[in-house]
Amino acid sequence: MMDAPVDYRRLNNMKLGDVLFSQRSVRRFRPDPISIDDIHVIMEAAVRAPNGGNDQPARFLVITDRALLDRMSQLYREAWWAKRHDAGYTWTSIEDIPPEEKNYRAAARLAENMAGVPAMILAFGRSSEDGSSVIPAVQNLMLAARGLGIGSLPTRLHPVVMQRVNELLGIPDSVHLHLLIPLGYPATEKAFGVSRRKPTSETVYLNHWDQAVPWS
Amino acid sequence: MMDAPVDYRRLNNMKLGDVLFSQRSVRRFRPDPISIDDIHVIMEAAVRAPNGGNDQPARFLVITDRALLDRMSQLYREAWWAKRHDAGYTWTSIEDIPPEEKNYRAAARLAENMAGVPAMILAFGRSSEDGSSVIPAVQNLMLAARGLGIGSLPTRLHPVVMQRVNELLGIPDSVHLHLLIPLGYPATEKAFGVSRRKPTSETVYLNHWDQAVPWS
């Protein structure tokens, strides 16, 4: 193995399987800061992911400044409710969301509590078509974070706030925001664990569409 | 940690940091088959990745059938050259590609040698906009493969072959192919290692676009 540009051995405190099978989306964070050394190793892990033709179009903006985090959390909340409005929902607060809509209620709580996160990472490409050169890095980033006990999840903003986000952070028009990832130590125990998914026998086929895999 | 639906402990033979910092794109494969148990654990790792609202739109088609792999490799080669044609290149064979275009020559060699791969995985979403619900799973898939010593890289097809691909594999028009991932044991030693990347001090900013990170 070639030398890496950062000492990544702290990530070796966890094993690959334990990380892949316990990286669950974390939506409630402690305010404790993330050290810049941790952010460094997380970002080095991010950029190791594959990208098309090694053009490396991905750019990342790490936010740790308290005033910027506060403003971004306001814009995130506005964006979250704008997306619900676009989707035809008339809810205007968490109380309006029916209890059975658990995913929406959890996401709304995050939108209300984003102000508490100690760090955000914004992941950009050249355009919306660059996903396969940006999103693998975001997944590496979140796995590396989980390896350090730091929770995260991928979120999106909404066009209604983008001009203000770009002005706030000096983001040029020539780039496209793919994902915004809040980072923080989980506020609850058991925040990490195996994510709930449909059985792979329903989502994975062998040799022909809809043909069962042998483990089904 | 909750019970996982597969025994993923084989993935614990490698540590997180060693995997994140050695998953390099592999383009030359041995023909040795990948066991279905390995494919199973790889796909279980894939679906654990985050996806938007837990809608789980991703679908995967694993190809291990020799005749299908042969036909897909022909279509992959045709697609690869069609992309070069779209990009304005007049090359029609590897010999036409200048030696300094190392990335293109390596990719062209893969296009010529894809027939040798023992497995391919096709990753689908509902549309091209589903990338953030499909591509994280593809990255998990490739990391899990690397954890088992199996090489891979993300590739794309081209519209000119899609109708034939869909007919060959029974793929419905209602889904969108994001990536095609060949899987195989590397043909060369030292296939894995730290990928070459720009310094993160050039691609990661702190609190404002173009503002240096402290490790730069």
C-alpha cells in the first residue's frame, strides 16, 4: 500500500463489516464539537472513493463556524418545509404530521433541530449529472465518520434557498450542490445499528429482471 | 447492534481504514468465479447504505451467467466507444489513443477485456434523479467487495445499447440504470492501494468557498 496523506489508523479501530452494518442515519446530535483532525481524516477518506475518469470534480465545504451553522440551519428548515409543500402536503409544523408518518416526523424534527449540529459538510459537483463522482465520496465520508463514532445522514436543500446559501458561503454559480451532511456525536445510545431494509430477495435479481437470487 | 440478515463477519477480516484507503478501481480481473455467498454479503452491505426517506428505490441485477456476461461485454465495448465518439474523439481502437492519455487507455483496455469478468452488477433507480438513493449502495458494494479481496469499479453504458441491454435482461422501461459494476479478483498484485487524488487542501474548504482548511 502506498503512503496515505494522512494517518488513517484511527479508522482501524473498527472493522469493515461492523461499520457497513451499523451506519444508520443519525438525526439527533450532541453539540460537542468535531475535532479538525477527525474532519481531516474523514475528508481524506471521502476523496479516495471512485470518480469518473479521475477528473475529481467534487468539492466540499466544511462548516464549523457557529454563526454560519445557525444561519444554515434556518435555511435548511425553510428548505425542508418547501419540499413538503412541493410534494402537496399542507403541514406547516411537526404537530400537523400524522403519527404514522414516522419518517417525515423524524425528518421534521431534524429540520427543527439542525441548529444544534457542530458541523455540516456540503458536497458539490459541476452539475446534477456528476452524482457518480460526488456521492461515493459522501458515502465514504459518512462511513469514516461512523468509524469515529460520529453520526450523519445525507440531506438536500431546495431551490428556494439556494441563492441565499450561495451568497452566505461564497459558492460560485458554476457548481451544483448534491448533498448537505450534518455531522455530530449521536444524542442517543443505540443510534448506530443495522438499518431496516426490504429483504434483498425482493430488490436483487440474478441474471434476469425479477429472477430470484439463490438466498431468497 | 441488531441482528443482521446475513453473517457479515467475513467482512471483519479487514479494518475500516485499510479498506477506505485501498479501494482503488480495478480494471484487470482473473476469471475465477465469485461465490454466491460473497455476492450475498456484498449485496446485503449495499442495501444498508442511506437512501432518501427509506423509499428504497434501488434495484440490482447480478449477472453470473457466462453467455449473458459475454453479450454484456460486447455491449459494454460498443457503449464505451460510442461515448468517446460523443466526446469528439476519432479513435476507433486502443492503438489510436495517445500514450499520454493513460486513463483512456486503461478504460479502453477494460472495454476490450470485459468479457473475462466473472460477475457484473447493474444498479438501477426509478430515474436519473435517484442517484443519492442508489450510488451510496454501489459504494458500499464496492467496499464490501474490496474487503473480500474482490476488485471492482463503477462504469456506465450509453443510450445506443440500452434497448438491447433491456431486452437481453428483461429490464422494464420504468427503471433507470445508474451504474454497471464488474466484479472479479484482481489479475495483478498491488491492484489495491491508496488512490491518487488532488490534495484535499485544494478540494475542501472551511466555512467559505476557497477558504483554506487548517491542514493545508
